[in-house]
Amino acid sequence: MATVQAYQPLIDAVRKRLAEAGDPAKAGPMQAYMKSTMPFRGVQSPGVKQICRELFEAHPIADRPTWEATVRELWDEASYREERYVAIGLTGHRSYRRWQDPATLALYDHLTVTGAWWDFVDEIANRRVGPILRAHHDVVANVLRRWAVDDNLWRRRVAILAQLGSKAQTDTTLLADCIRPSLGRPEFFLRKGIGWALREYAKTDPAWVRRYVEAHASELSPLSRREALKHIDDMPG
């Protein structure tokens, strides 16, 4: 079977525009803040988003295999971290919403495991995996339960955070199932993620979160418990 080729005109345009927009004076501090081994061009988030808007419109991709191959090449061959931000932006562009389904989870898993840091993983969990979960609940819920027990902490974090935007659609059984395997784990990004997921759902159902925290008081880390209850006293219920 022939290998699907990435859409090179878009990739070339992305690299050219990032190079033109880069600010070396900002690149070092951005890399230090993100604790990144990959260097930055020095293009801040608004600039990256503007480049995405312009170039995605100017270089449309005709089919799903080419779209995925382009995302993967931008990501895997990135020399600068902003190229990976553009790759994530490409996954979420409105022109490609029809390809946001369970078949795309393998791509998001690849980005999660190879990205292995919060700036990538949180966007993938909340804005990519989460909408697919809401549209294809049963299939994706099974995947998240597997990720929740995986040795890779970033897969676990995706499973915990995938329902951040679900509000009243939140499956509390799934949320609890995805949190449970990481209760008591020492990793900061798991403890913080648990607290964040609970705190966000407390905006919808503070009583449920109160009950959950009380029932798991001995298992939740102080950080998770503090985050979960951060604003809950100001909420009804």
C-alpha cells in the first residue's frame, strides 16, 4: 500500500511564516517557561492562531488521509514547538470537523504520548477527545477506561480531563472510573488533573463533587482535594 503523503505546500508555508514571525528575544523565555527541550521560534499564542487562520484557509486539504499525514509530519518533524501548536490547530480547524470521530483517537493518542507535556495534552483532552466522547460516548468511554489504567501518565491525564467541557453531559460514572486508578499516585500532573476535573464539574453539580470528595477523603491528595473544593463554598447545592 502506498504511503499517504502530507500536504507539503501547507507545511512549507507554516515553517516560513513561523520563521518570519519569530522573535528571538521571546524564544528563550518561552522555552524556559515551558521547560521544553524543543526550542521556540518566539511566536506567542495570538500570532500562532493568526498564522493558523490564514494558512488553513489558503491551503485546504482535500481528504482525511492527507489531513492526518500533514498533522503527523508537522508534529513529528517539528524543529520548533510552535510547529506542534500549529499541528494541534490543524486537527481542530472547522473544515475538518467531519473527521472528529473515534477513528481519530489513534492520532490523538500519538500526539499525547509523544508530546508528553501539559500544553499539548490538555488541549487534546478537552477540545479534541472530549467532543468525540460526547458524540460517540460508548466507544470512546471504553478507550478512556483503558487509558485511565495505562502506565503512561499522559494517557491517564487525558482520560481524567476529557469531560472538562461536558457540563450536564458529564458521565459521572466514567469520571469516577477514570480518576480511581490515579488516586494516591504521586505525579503532580495526575493530582492536579483530578482536582481540575472535579472543580470544573462542581460548576454543574457541586453536591456530587462534595459527596465524591467526602467519600474519597483518605485517597485524594491534599492538592486534588483543595482544587476540587476551591470555589465550591460559593456555589448553591
